[in-house]
Amino acid sequence: MLRQFLLTTVGRRAALPSIAQNRFASNLDKTEFTTPGEIVDYDDPPHLPVPEYPVRPDEPLETRKQRLLYQSRKRGMLENDLLLSTFVAKHLKDFNAEQTAEYDQLINGVSNDWDIFYWATETKPTPPTFDNEIMRMLKEHVKNHEKVQRIRQPDL
């Protein structure tokens, strides 16, 4: 009889120690998860050189666009995956060779994806090297004046 009681859901929960039962309760202080008011950003140490991204001067434009489409979706950071994949879905098909090269330099010439995110959201000022037409278009895209839901990447 006791064995049958312990095998039921109620019995299993009653048999758990009190610490395990607390994980079922939602008693977390939500203020612990607020965004900090100031961004702490450390400079990279000089003894860690960032490798240069290989220049591909003979790459055909359509091949480059396909590569950039893939790279925009697979950043390793969900925030940039969503921002860049929706940006590329909207604009990349209309980019000429110069604009495509600027976008390639933006997403592959920067060593830290957080920099791209902070520049696009205007949390940090964009350095002159990357302050170009493509960055201005990305900043407008991030403002989302159309109020489009961007909770998943667009279909391929």
C-alpha cells in the first residue's frame, strides 16, 4: 500500500525533501534579472591578436550573398541571429557589390558580436570605420518602426 502511494505523483512530491519542493514554487525576486544601467566593457589584452578575416576578391556576388545569408543566421548569439537574419531577408537581395562588401566587412571584420549589437541598438557609438550606409540601414531596421514581431528567424 505504501509502495503504491509513493509511486503516485502526490506521493512522489510528498516524498521529496523540502529543498526540492521549493524549486516548484515561484518565489524568485524578479528585480534580480533587470538590465544593468551601465555596460561594463573591457579592452582586449594586446597579447591576444585577432586574426584577420580573409579577403575574397574573386568571390562571385551571388556566392558572397549566400555566404552572408548563412553567416547572418549563425552568429552564436541569438540577439544578432534575429537582427541580422531579418535584416538580410529584407535587404540583401537588393544590395549591389559595394553594399554587399560593406555588410561582409561589418559582420566579419568585427571580432566581437556584442559590438555589432551595441552599435545597431545605439547603446554604444559606432566607430567611423563601420559608420556607413549599411550600419545606418541596420540601425533603422533595429528601430522596427513597422512593429514586426522578430521572435524567430525568417524561413529560407
